[in-house]
Amino acid sequence: MSETATMAKPKKKVDWADELRQLLLLALAVLAVHSLVAKPFYIPSESMLPTLLTGDRLIVSKFPYGYSYLSPSLPILPEMHGRILGRYPDRGDIAVIKAPRDHEDYIKRVIGLPGDTVQMKNGQLWLNGVAVPKVAESPADIPVSANTDCLQFPQYRVTLPDGHAICRYPRFRETLPNGRSYDVLDLGETAQDNTAPEIVPEGHLFLMGDNRDNSEDSRFPAFVGGLGMLPIENLVGRAEFLTFSLDGSTVLWNPLTWFSALRPHRAFVSLRPRIEHSTPPAAAR
């Protein structure tokens, strides 16, 4: 009986140069998507209530408005005027922008385009000399949580029979001339309820938060903390949809809170304003 000698196969050497190339290509692909296609965004404030809650996570698409030197996540473009493959947003879009004073990310709704005249009169938006229809709706009931409270407007805090607290805010439906419709809050008489008419210059936008009495936006100049007339270069992208939302009660070391903090009804919700086929009459105020 003959013996068959078995030879152990030599161990294949790891090609570390190739592995590094693969990792580099993967990193470049992720960076390209993040800079040029879409990126996640987190809502840290209440300026877009009731549309967006503190703790919402959403996806922002980068390509609809083209690209400026401020659009990519890394400064790969030289400082320049205008945009590459650029186009203006539609009125009613929710846009992420870079604030002129510090280039921090903000999220607001596009209200005025170049040539538009924008004004607030007694809490109602006027566009090109015409009152934008504003119709009262049922109140916006927003549960009080670790990241949402009525501290600035305590008169709207309500305790329900089951003991849970909510912020019950006055809500209105606003419809722009292009038929785009969305909800806004009107929480009382504030300085920004009455403004002088302003014409949006070429190459600029006028943006506002849906929480009209708690938003630093184009009604305020940049040197006092607002946005002023926003240069088109400061557009980052368009908000598309919510991915998920957390109420602020998450504790890193307790996995149970990772699930209890979820707001399941806010997962995969579109952020595109609905289109009204007929414009309702302006509400009397």
C-alpha cells in the first residue's frame, strides 16, 4: 500500500497595498455621496415647528440646486459667485443653508425668489403686494419630551387627563401662489409680525421658519443673528424626507432607551409641501 504525501497549501499573503487602495476608494465614494448627492441632517431647534421637531433626522439632497463652493462637505471648490449646474429653489421648498455670519447649517422654508417683494403685516405673509392665504386649523399638539418643551411660550402647555403634557400651539395652513401648502405656527404678537416690504435682489433668497415667532431668518439681518437676504451660494440642498426621530430621552449606556425614545410615526415622512389645486381665500385676522 503506497502512501500519498499531502502538501499543505502555502498561506496567501495579504496584499496590504491593495487593501489600502480598496479602503481609500470606499472612503472617496462615501465622501462623494455625502458631498454631492445626499447627506443626513439633524434638527436641533424648534424654528420649523410644526413641520420639524427637535430630534428629527432627515435626508438632504445636494444636487437639485446645483453646487457652490459652500455646498460640498469639504472645501473642494474655490470661492466663487453663483452655482455650477445651478437653479433656484421652488417657493415652499425646505432648504438647508449656510448662515452668512458663521457658515453654520440652518434649515428654513424658501418664501421669496429674486424680484419678489416680501412683507409681514399683523402676522400674515404678503408676497408681491398680495396676502398669502392663511387659514386656521386645529391646534398642533406636540408632546412635551426631553428635547421639546413650551418654556418660551408656557401659556400653551396643557396637561391631558392621562397626566401627559403637550404644547398645544395655534396652527395655520399657508398656501403660496404656486399652490404649495404647509403648516405654520402663530404664537402671539412679536416684533417680526410687522416688517417693511423688502425686494429680494438677484442672486438671493428670502427664507422663513414655519415657527414664525421663534425663528432667526431673513426677517432679521445677519449682523443681529438672522439670515438677511441669503446669497444663492449659501444654499446646501433640499430636505427630502424624515428617516427617524428621537424625543431626547436616549441614554447611551441603556439600549432600552434607544427604542423607547423613537417617535415611530415620524419615520420616512416626506418633507415636500403638498400642492393645493385651488387657492383658498385669505383668512380674516
